[in-house]
Amino acid sequence: MIVDLTTFSESTEKYFRFTGEIDQSEMKFLDREIKFDETIEYEAEFFVLDDGYIEMLLKLDMAYTEPCDRCLKDTENIQNIQLSGRLIEGTEEDHYEEGMENLVFYQNDKFDLGEYIKTQIMISLPMKTICDEDCKGLCSGCGTNLNDSTCNCIEHTIDPRLLDLQKFFPKE
Ligand SMILES: [Zn+2]
Ligand SMILES: [Zn+2]
């Protein structure tokens, strides 16, 4: 989905709105088994300001399933993302010094909304999926799901959250 920005500047309208869906098969996640439950819907609103700048407000709704990082159970995540930014001609490198916060780049009066959305989805997804804050995970010894049952290994008796805490105590 490419937005031709000349249609904005040639129009007397100050507001433009696009809605659509992103084809999830185009989304590639290295090392992650993410499945989108439905299509990813977007709404992009463009506001032409009096000084000629264009502000964009983007809303994304998506639901996806990914195995829990601890116990591998398929877990559904719902993400509603809202972003806003000012469109600016050039690339990230051109505007490095201005700080990239809230800048949305385009070249030659064309803004690739589809690419932008795909990148934002990648950036916005949490690093991990956890089925439950208290998920006990799988036993590192025998693979038993410790949420459902126990096993006779010793390793798993340390709560993963306590393992993190251990770092703060000097080893004797
Ligand atoms: Zn889990
Ligand atoms: Zn075990």
C-alpha cells in the first residue's frame, strides 16, 4: 500500500483516512512461531497541517498465537497499537541528528504505508510470550510440564524467578 503524497498537496482536503488489512503471510519472524489468528487490520489517518507538514495517526489491531516461552503452550496475545508521527522526506540517515522519535520517512512523494506497518508490528511485539506470570515452565531435566505435574528431578525445584534473584547474592 503506497500512499502518493502529491494527492494530499494537490487537494484542498486536510484529512485523509485509509483502512485495510496486512497479509500476515508477508510477516516473517526469525526464530519465532507466531501465527496471526485473523488478518491484521489497520487504520491510518493523515492530517495536513497549516505549515504543510503531514501528521499520521496509525492504529493496528491484531491477535496472534505463540508458544509460551517457558512451557510451550500455545498462548493468544492481543495487541492494539497506536502510533503517531510526522511525515518527513528522506531516510533515517538524513535526519539522524533531529532524533528519530515520531518521524515517519518517505521518498519522492511516496510513502510506503504497508512496509511501515510491517516494520512497526515487528518492533512493537513483546520479546516473549508467557502464558501466565506464574508459569512454572518445563523441567530442564525431563521436560515435564511443571504446571500440570511434578517430576523427580532436582534442577526444577528452583523457581525460575528465584534463579534471577540468585544473581544478586554472592556465591559462597
Ligand atoms: Zn507457560
Ligand atoms: Zn524433571
